[in-house]
Amino acid sequence: MIRLLIDGYNLLHALGMQPRRASPRGLEKARRRMVRELRSRLSADELRHTVIIFDASRPVPSEETDSGGDEGPAVHFSSNYPDADEMIIDLIAKHSAPRKLTVVSSDHRIQQAAARRRARVCDSEPWFDSLEEQHETSADAPLARPVTGDHLGTDDIQEWLDEFRIE
């Protein structure tokens, strides 16, 4: 069951993560970066119940979608809807327990749809700010294990190589 529903590009924009050039590759990198940020700040349980919706005017290649698996979050694109807002509003309307749902979006239409179903509504930027505050507080606690680079995946490594133009 979805407990956290995020308006993807709305959050990207609020965080200033949207690329200057909105090329497909630039948007993909920004989406992946945001998902990594969320994975570092949300608990495993929260991630398993989180869905992020992004706009897509045409079907996005399957390798760009992420069902979330056991890790989460699930990432979906609105290619079967007029836009992400419509998909989010539809998910809110169909949610079986909307009072247990938190919707993250600064879009007033989405906020109104969530409020009508008595779901919790949070503006994107303040919501992420509160996550950062929680993360900083927990960062002050001693680490249970040493920090290593073992958690980096192939995509993460390639992104850093691309970022610093290293072949």
C-alpha cells in the first residue's frame, strides 16, 4: 500500500535539481539523483511504501522505470495519463486508506484532491527540508559500521565518471 506519494518533477524543481538543459539524459540523471537522495534519508520501510510519479508524454523505456523492488521507492511515469498530476489525483482517489497517505506536492490541484480524501499534504520544499533536518540529527549519532564506497552501483560510478569527464 502506498503511504508516501511524491510529485516527482515538482520535488525536483523545488530542490533546484532540475537540469539547466532539459535533455532526456539530463532529466534522467536528475531523477536518479533525487531517488538516491530519498534513499539516503528515508527508512527502508518508508521506501517500500513510496511512489514517485514523473510526467512523460510518451512511454519511457522500461530500463528507466523502477518498480522499487524491496528497496523502493517505486518510480512511475504518467505516459498513460495527460500528465503526472492526473495520475497522482487518480491514485489519491483510488487509495483504500487515504488517511494513511502523505502526498508531497506544491501543486494546488493535487493538494486539494488529497485534502478532499483527508490525506496528509506537504509542500515539496518544506517536506524535504524536514527530511534533511532528520538526516542531520541522525548523522550526529555514531555510525554502526564504517563508511565505504561498496554501496555504489555501476550507474552511480558511471554518473561520477561522466560528471568529472573521466574515461
